[in-house]
Amino acid sequence: MQHEQAQAARAVAHVLEGATLTSALASVDDGSALRGRALVQELAYGTLRYHGALRAIVERLAAKPIADAPVRTLIEVALYQLTHTRAPAFAVVDRAVAAVTLLERPAAKGLVNALLRRYLRERAAIESAIADDPVAHWSHPRWWIERVQRDHPQHWQSILAAGNTRPPLALRVNTRRTTRDAMIGMLRQAGASAQAQGEVGIIVEPPRPVTELPGYVEGWFAVQDLGAQLAAPLLEARDGMRVLDACAAPGGKTTHVIERADVDMTALDDDESRLARVRDNLARLGHAERRVRVLRGDATAPASWWDGRAFDRVLADVPCSASGVVRRHPDGKWLRRPGDVAAFAAQQDRILESLWPLVSTGGAMLYVTCSVFTDENEARVEAFAARHPDALRETLTFPAGVAHEGGQLLPSASPGAHNQDGFYYARLRKT
């Protein structure tokens, strides 16, 4: 266990220094066995999910700030195990002390041992002492908490709580290749608990590597959150339409649209490496032979890639803070800064302005983010509609069981009728 604790501590330290969790985990991966890598990932994700509380505990335990980042994050990793896992307390502490040597900080053994054992002795008093600290209570940055409180006064607590839950493994059945009932049957035969949710979705519990599931190689399903699975139905693309997915990578929404209708599809993204994932997904799901053009291009500069023919439907899943998907990406809470929201909003405005001329008269644009911040969502759409008299904001109808506040999906804090991330949708019709 000490090996995995040390790797997780390094990964968390890298994230708190500005790296994404994906890159941080890759940087500490030493080729250990799959089980070891899975534990490192579990420890890193969990520690970042509850970093606000864990940091507050460390600050309460230590007589002075711990300047050595890997030592500090190792203590957080061990505290995560003590507070949120069933690992035996004595084993967690002993292995964490041993992990100090793996971090090449042998002088810190006594400190790690003393702080963790003090926590075990004084746990109730320490947790009571930090109970009134909102950052410790919600494990989100203070500015984030205040923004969600302002934007969603009726739902802010459930939104923040949902951000700290474990996300489900959600699949979208490829109806070009199989049926949901058949897919559920295959999953259950393989020993997985599979429940139908949404139009063509399946929740698999407990989550497991998707490559181990039956039908992966055959392209019978894609991995896609239930909230994201609403994009294609809301786009309302029909056979024969010309469709643009303007920020397409990694291709989940592109492939869903062409599974629902025979359209002339253009998948656009400005990152060639991410476009490779679009092509891979098209191939695995069996859509490579369909009418799909995969283009590298900037959505704010259509003159460099657009052929001048209008699109009947434009899907604008724009870059955003990703504040609605932090249960899947807990590093996002600690990497974002308050000024990032304004920067994303400006970029979103540029994309909307650039894509609107590409929409045919009578056509529609679906604006999508995976954010819960109003400045990236409702505020952008209202401002755009005010600038464009030919943009008619349409009322969206969500399926029963989808918790939402207008076009804002409310992220799920626990399994329900629709266990979704916090996406936002708005559809604009060109008159």
C-alpha cells in the first residue's frame, strides 16, 4: 500500500501545482500492475474530491504549515483512507510512514506518524473544529461556493454535494448495432449490475474498465454521461439534414447524432490529437462509412474551413469551466480560478457570433456547456438573443425524471431517475 500512497501523493501534489489529474497520474505511473494503478487512481481522485476538508484537517493538526508538498499530500492521502475507506487504520498509518521513504523524505517519518495518530485520537474534536469552515464542509474553493450560492439559491447545496459524489459508469447503446435490452442482458450475463436510464442509456454498477465489458470491441456502446446523452435528442436532427458539431472531440455527441438520423455530418475541432479520438470512436462504433467529415478548424474562424453551405443544425458544445462535471474531474475544482469564468464567457460569445451565420434560416443551434455557472450559460444565451433579433429562444422539454432549472441540468447527488452531470442546454431557432 505504501507504494500506491506515495504515487498518489505525488500526483495530488502535481495537481495542486497546476497539472491536470490525467497528466499527473501519467507522470507517476511506473508500470505497476493494474491493481496497483487502480488503487493509485482511487487514492488520488478521492483525495482531490475531499481536498478542502483534508487540507483543513492537516492545518488543524500541524503546529505550523507543512512546506514540503509531497509530505503534505501524503498526509491528505492517508486521511482520505481513514475517513472515506474501509482500510484498517493501523495499516494506513504504518504504510504512510513507510511511504515517506519512497518520497525520499525520511526525516518526515516522525511528523507523518505523529499527525495521523493524533487524528485518530482526536478525530471528533478536530472534525468539530472545522465544521463551520465552508471550504472544509463542501470541499470546493470559497469563490466557487459563493458563485453557486448566487447562481442557484434554491439548489446550491445539492449541486455542491453532487460534486463530491462518485459518478456512475453510464453507457449509451449504439442502436445501429444492438438494442438496449440485448445490451443489458449481455452485461448481466457478465456479472455486471445494469439498469436502463434515459432514452438509450445504461448505468453499470459498480464501475469497471469499459474495455472489460462485453460489446466494447464490437462497438455496441459508447461511454457517455446521461446528461450529455440529451444533446442529440434536443438537437432534433432529421434524415437528410446538414449538421455541424462545432466542438466535436472526443466524438460522443457526433456519434449519437448519426445513430439517431441519417445526416450529412461535419465534426470540427481545433485539436488534431483530439480529432484522432473522434475518428477512433467513429471506427469502433461502425460509423466510419457514414457521411461524416472530420475537420480541424477553429469555430471562431469559419472562413478557414467552411464551404459556404448553411447547416440545418449546429451543435455548439463550447469550452467552459466544466463546473458541472467535477464529480468526474475533481481536479477541476482546484485548478480553476475566478477569472477563468469571464475568459470562458468571452470565448463562448465569440463562438456563438461566429457560428450563427452558418445556420440556415429555419435551422437551429443547440448551445451546450458542462457548467453550472450562470455567466457561462443563461447569461450568454440571453445576451446573444438580445443582440440577434433573428434568434428565437425555444422552450426545451426534458424527459420525465430529469432534474433541471430551466435549461440547467441539476447534477445528481445520488442515484435517481436520471443520474446526470450538470449540463446546460439552450436551443436557438433562426427566423
